[in-house]
Amino acid sequence: MATEPEWGAGRRRGEARTSGLAPVSYLPGTGPAADAPAEGSPAVASGRRRGVHPAGSATSRRTPAPVARFSPRGGTEGDDEETPGPERDDRLDRLVLGKLRRASLSEFEVRAVLVEHGLSVDEVEEWLDRYRRLGYLDDARMAEQIVRIQHERRGRGSGAILQELARRGVEASAARAAVEEIDEESELAHATEVAVRRAGQLRGLDARTAERRLSAFLQRRGFGGEVVRQAVRTALDGEDPGADS
């Protein structure tokens, strides 16, 4: 019978002894994890700058895909303007006419729409001239409509109406002509009506404070100085605005 080498028997005896041992527990700060670099250490920071994970594996560097940026008129930024032609003209014509049917627009406002959609200066003038001939554009008529709405329905004075016409791009001469249609009696009547309604919210204030606040309110609505004075007197004191005349 062959005799087992002494070193082989010792090896099996050692394995038998270690197989019954409890798992090894490491004290805080010791063991394999202690050898890894701490977060925030120079080694970790250096590794991150080189694109290396703290554990030693290289991190993948992916270049982000370019993001498409879309323009307000459709398509992506950098696209060429719409190609001139019947298709573009038909689409743009429907757009402008749709806006004109919903509300009155000034030449200034229609011009802005045409320029926004890439028409040249000469093309814009041709389109505006065609809309004038067809009766779609008339700044004088539109100014009269704005005066009627702002003055009669919204109780605004001539000053505020002039500002609104200027904001809409109406020429100064056409704006003044439309506002001059407001006669003084009508201006005073509307200012007094507005003042009386507002005075109801100023009850409890002393006379001077109420007069100051009511005057400032009417001025913000575009009424002139003399009209404001008479309207405030009527609203607060009940005096006839024509008593001094």
C-alpha cells in the first residue's frame, strides 16, 4: 500500500480545520475596503479628471447627440427660408386673411406678419397694395373703430386712445383725425360717468384724498385736465359740471 506523502496529508488536515471557521470580520478602517481611495481624496479627483473610476475602471465618455432646435415658423434652425412660389403665397394669404377676418389690423401689423414669413421689401409692398385695393386695409377706418370702442364702450379719454393708435402703428395724422371726432361734451359725459362709478369705492376717505385718487384715476384713463376737474367735482360733490361756464 502506497504511503501518502506527508505534505499532502498536512494540506488536507489544514483544509479541514479552516472549513469549520467562522467568517472573518474586519475592524473599522481595516480590511480590503480600507485600501480604496476615500471620496474627495486627491487620488479620486485626479482619476475623475482622467476619466478613470475610483475603483480603477475607465468610465465611458459619450459625446451627447446634437439636439435639434426648432424655429417658430417650423423646421429647424439654419433651414433656408420658404421657397417663393404659389404654394407659399397661398398659405401666407390664407394666414393674413384669417387674421383680418377675426380683427381689424393696421398696415403696420400686417407688414410685420409678412416680414416674419420671409417676404422681401418689394414683395411686402406689393402685398400691402393688393390688400388696400381689395379693401382689407384701411388705417383711417380702423382708427375710427378703435375710437368708438375705446371711448364709448370702455370709457377711455382721447389721450389713452391716441396711445393705443400709436401702439397699433397707425400714422399720427390718421390717429389725430379720428380722435378729433370726439366732441368735448361727449368726452366730459364719459369722464363723469366713469368718475361716479369710481367714487363709490372711495367712500370713507377724506375729501382731499378722495379727490386726489379720483383725479389720478381719470388721468390714467386718458382724460384731460379740465375734463378731470369737472368730472371729479360732479362725482364727489354732485355739482353741475357746467355751473362755472
